[in-house]
Amino acid sequence: MSELPVVNQPPHRCGALLDHVTRRIRLRSETVLTPLGLRPRHLVALTVLRDLGGCSQQDLAKTLEMDSTNVVGLLNDLESANLIERKRSPQDRRRHIVELTDVGAKQLAKAEFALAEVEDQVLGGLDDEQRETLYNLLYQAAGHAEAGACVEAVHDDNC
Amino acid sequence: MSELPVVNQPPHRCGALLDHVTRRIRLRSETVLTPLGLRPRHLVALTVLRDLGGCSQQDLAKTLEMDSTNVVGLLNDLESANLIERKRSPQDRRRHIVELTDVGAKQLAKAEFALAEVEDQVLGGLDDEQRETLYNLLYQAAGHAEAGACVEAVHDDNC
DNA sequence: ACAGATAGTTTGTGTAACACAAACCATTGA
DNA sequence: TCAATGGTTTGTGTTACACAAACTATCTGT
């Protein structure tokens, strides 16, 4: 935990680079997403929702690290576009269980398909295997520990 | 997740995940960077500047994909903190060559050191080797896109 | 030498994506 | 019954932009 004197401390911080690459993708994504009535933030929410399955709005707020009042607005957008559904939890009727609708899942897939070109532009320096590695690293970092198996499997072939 | 036995087409879009992870880092970075008088955007600029060596403000605007009027403000911040220097280009005195100062390089290193903990929090699911891989992938991706932009942009000289 | 393009700057306007606070309702649990 | 909780609405403020207009200094082609 505390500072071990310099052993194999990697001097490379990803943060700024991450920021940079993300911005490039987001800028282009906006124009691709607009015809679908979506914004990058919606995509993130839908993606998280897909990966998480149903969850409460609080869970979502925590995962997105957003203020819950703003999550409400975000979900209002998505719900009025019929991309997500808010169901009352039977266990605790104060709670909303937020879930992707079929329409939502389809729209997400559609958006991802449309974004292929964007990623080709920005991640053009990476071949397919590298992009898959990148995806897996991000997925794992985002806290889906199950990705471990997937990452392990990468070096022989894609999973 | 879907186990597609299919071909080589990677169904995974990184964009949303990239956005998500980047946000997590940026949120925490802000509090770490504030005592240093920096913001995440400054870090990105400094990083790019370090990787690029000296360049004109237009080059920088293109690399950052920011409007040049806003780049001016960004550089004003950095210059008044003595982190960068604007020198007139001898070849074309309209042009400013923007360069990291020694102070700037030191401050950048300091910031990166301070950000180690932040990345530990957010990228905690990745070991050192994976983080290095992530860094390299991002670096490569960023480099390619810059090269692409540069090819279009440049008439003759530096790139 | 002159005209038009170019690099940078300033100022000003607008917008999106937030954070945060306050007040409110329905529901839960002690 | 009463306090806490999940969600919602409204309202305020900030930041990070994009974009436009007008200006200076400088360069380049004719």
C-alpha cells in the first residue's frame, strides 16, 4: 500500500491518453448518434445497463458515478424513447428496477454497428486483436471481474 | 455476453466503455490535480505536448481536436503558470512554437506521480502488465490518428 | 508593392453536461 | 407513528466547450 521504493513502478499514466482518445471518439460519435436520437451519455448508460442487467437507479448512479438527480433526467430520456423500462420492485416498491427493453437492446446494437466506422477512424492504428484486447482491458477495469477468463483466453484466440 | 462462434468481426465497441472508465478517472483526477493548479484538460494538453515536442498552436488544436480559440485560453493558463512557452517560429513569425518548459515537464511528472493512486482505484482490476498494455494501445491509437491528421494538414515542413 | 491568405488573439454568445440543494411523495421498517 | 429511503422535480451554478466576428502581424504570390 505505502510506497515501496522504486521497483518496477510503471511510469505511464493512462489517464490523459484515455481522455484524449475518448474525446476523439466522442466527438465523432455525436454526429453518428444524433440521427438515432442518442447522445454519447445515453450510449454509456445503455451499455452499462446491458452489462449490469436490471438494477435500481441508485445502483446505476453509483456505477455511472453521477448524481442521482441527473440520472433521473437521463433515464427520462431513455424511457420516453422506449429504450428502457422502469418497473417497481416487488420487494421494495419505492425502488425502480431499470431494464433495457427489447427496443433498447436493438437500438444499442444498431448504434454500435453505426459506430464501427468511428472506431475505425480513431482506433485505426490498432488491428482487430488489439482492439479486442483494449475492449477486454476496459471491460475488466470497469469492474466486471468475470472478464478475467476472457482476457486469459485472448492470447490463443478471441473469446 | 454473446459467444459468437463466427468469424473475425469483433462485435465489441470500445467507445462507451472508454467513456465510462475515462469519466471515473477524470472525476478523481480533478481533486488530485486541483492542489497543483491543474485541470484534466491541462494534463491532456501537457501530455500531448510532451509526446509531440514543440508544435504550433494549430497543430495542437488539430491534435486535441479543439477549436483554436479555446486552445488559446488553455495555453494562456499554462503559460501564465510557466508550464509552457510560446516562441515565435523563426521560419514563420506568425507562428508560435509551443513547448513544455522545464517547470512544465516537472509539474507533469509530479501530476502523474500524484495520479498513481487514482489509477490504482479505477484500474485496480488490472495488473501492472495489463496497464502497460493499455497504455501502449492507447498511445498507438493516439499516434495513428495524429499521423492521419498530420498527413492531411501539412504542406511541407514539420510533422 | 499590393492583395489576399494565414496564425494567433480577444470578445462575446450559446449549449450540454454535469454538481448540488431544497422540497416533495410514496413506501418501508422500527 | 415516525424516521429513513428511493425517486422526482425544480432551480442554481459551473465548466468546457463550439462557433462567429473583428483585429493584428506576418507571409506569399503576382
